[in-house]
Amino acid sequence: MNTISMDAADRISQLPEHIKHHMLSLLSTPEVVRLSVLSKTWHQVFNSFPISEFSSSSFLVENSDRSLEFATFVYNSLLRQCRQYRSIPKFQFSVTDRYFRTCFFTFQQPLQPQLAKHINRCIQLGTQKGVKELSIYFCVPDYYRLPEATLSVKELVVCRLAGCILSGPINWPSLRELSLKQVKICDQRIFDNLVFTCPFIEKFALVECDGLKYLHLSGLRKLKKVKVKRQSFPLMEKIEIDVVSLHTFSYSPFYFEKTHIDLTSCKNLEVFKFKGCTESFRKYLKNLNQIKRVILCIFCYSSSGFEKIVSKVSDPVLHITHLKLKTYIIEKKVHSLVDVLFCICRPESLFLVSGRGTNDEFMKILCKKLVRRVKHKHYCGGNHLSGWQHDLKGVQIERCGRNGYRKVVTCDAFLDSLQTLEPKETIRFEFEWSFNSLP
């Protein structure tokens, strides 16, 4: 600011208030505070500027703990806004302990009592003025226990919680979107009550949470998207979703977690996103023939997974419209993965992004098989898993660059151009199958 002439500073001060508010929105919280002391004009702009996003990371200084200073600033800012505005529709509050950012919950130590008191009153103040969108993120040595008043906000529409603990009855009757990440749920009944009291939820995410062995979602007539990501013990035994309106389901199991998933009542489910081993993917989808788009991320570091799949190739083939694939497996097993994948399903289109894991190796092996199939019409590779090649009538390959570049190429031309693929270039395979020959 010292390099700006007085005339320039005066011209900026004369800008309309909404433009100055936009300028402040591009700055960090400490920068906004420093700017407010330059002049009376900017102090008045600061007083009229509604701050809705607060993060302790902007207050972190080497070898200095400014947590209390941060909490005091948040409280004073909210107190000023509560006096000026009838409501605070959006409130984002993030507390990160720089000593524990890389080892989340390594030591179960509560926040200092004085700091916890300041944080509690900040959150209570931020949620008492008709908040509709609430985001609370904690990355500290222990789970943060939400104040009781936060658990009963009737106007709340969007709620995102991370690093918190749910230990009491929840009543968010207007809720439409709920995201729980690294949240500890003390009792199964607490979650069941949450679902019961929030009947209008449309999007729900349960990411790396602790405390649930059984996830049951029913009675949610507007539910469209569900995401479940597991990464801790105890293992989740069952996921049951009894919602006809469900459109998208995303699931990432914890290593080789064998969770029973029941989606048979989800008659409108069209998108299935899965991150895990191929065997589990087949098991979860075998009774869901209405699936149109699958996003599959395959992890496999041994041959045991493939051996289990090979033993079940007599099961019905899955008819999937669009398949997007990311592979992270040992390279010597890519050859087997190509055959296993097409034994499991017959996608109309297959999408892969270059430079992701072993995607490039997968595309190379697939194209080699396709080229060999054309040159030797009766070639079956000496492996009964290669039977999918007899069902294939034709294939088209399209390269899609990030700059809008598109080009249709043959298998031979694509093999020759593998070394020229751009990072994150999308490759689309369009397949034509002889469906009458499928089991």
C-alpha cells in the first residue's frame, strides 16, 4: 500500500461500496484487518463488510500460537455483523493446529479450556442468526464436540462437518446437503435420528467417519447422491439404501472390507462410482442392470484378486453403458486386467485419462489385443478369458485433448502415438458388441 500515491488511494476510496467489498473478498483475513486501519474510510468499509469465512491458518506464525487472537477476532467480527444484519446466511469456520496437520488425531488431547470456550461462543454466535450454509472444519489433536445449539438450527440447508463429534440429538428439518468427514458418531441411534429428522436431504457424504457399523437410508424421497468412503476400524458390516430417487452412489471400501451393500430398491440408480478391487466391483453391481455410467478406480497389488475373479467368469455379464476407468495395479497384471474387465462387463464406451496410474499401460495392452484380433480373426489368446473378443464387432478410438483437440484414430495409429499423449488427455473407446451372443 505504501507504493500507491495519495491520489490513487483517494480514487480507490471513492469507489462504490460493493466494489470495495469485492476487493476485500480477494484478500486474506489478516490483510483485511490491516487495510481497515489505513483510514477512516477503509475502517467504515471494514465495518460494513460481512465476513463469512474464518480460517485459523491465516493467523499461523512460526513459533507463535495465535489461536486465542484468532478466536477473539472471529467473535468480534460476528458480534458486529449480528448487530448490523438480520441474518448471517453463511458461516465457515476452520481451526487447524499446525503441529497436527500431518497426523490427524494422533494424540487424543482436548483443546485448551480457554480456547475451547472462545471457539464455542464463536460457533454459537455464528449459527444463531438464521445460518443456511454451515461449514465447520477441525484438524486438531481431538474431535471437537459441537455446542448443543448447533445441533438444532431449523434454517440450515447445507452442512459440512469435519473433525467433529456427534453426541446428541440433531434437528435440521430444512437440510438438503450433508457432508460428514472424519466425524465420530457416538451412537448408532444418533445417526438414525439424524436421518429421521432431515427428510429432505438430496446429497449425503460419509467420509472416513467412525462409529457406524450399519448404514441404513430410507424415507428420503429427494435423495439423489450418496458417497461413502471408509478408512478406519471397526469395519462397516452393511450399507442398505431404500430410496427410489437415488441417482448416484459412490463407494470406497477400507482395504478388503467386505461390506454387504443392498441397493436393490434404488430403481433409478444410474451412476456407480467405485474405488477398490475388481472382485468387489462385480459383486456389488451384478444385480443392478440399470446402471448407465460407472466410474471405476481399480487397486490391485497381487494376483490373488484376479484368481478369484477368474473362478467366477460364468456369472452373467454386466451391461454398462459408459465406463470411466483409473487403474493402479502392478504392471505385469495389466494384461490380465484387460481380459478380466471385459469378462465382467461389455461397456458401450470406455474412458481413460492418460498419465493416471497404469492407465497408459492398460491402453497399450488393450490396443495390442484389438490389433491382434483384427489380424487373426479366430485368435483367442490361449486363454478362456479372451472370449470377449468374439463378441466384439467393432471399435473406434477418439483422442480428446484439454484444449478442445479431438481426433479419431485406428488402433495401429493409437499404438504409434502413445509416446505423444499429453498428460490428462482423455481417450474414449467406442465398442460395438454382438449382444445376442452374451449369456
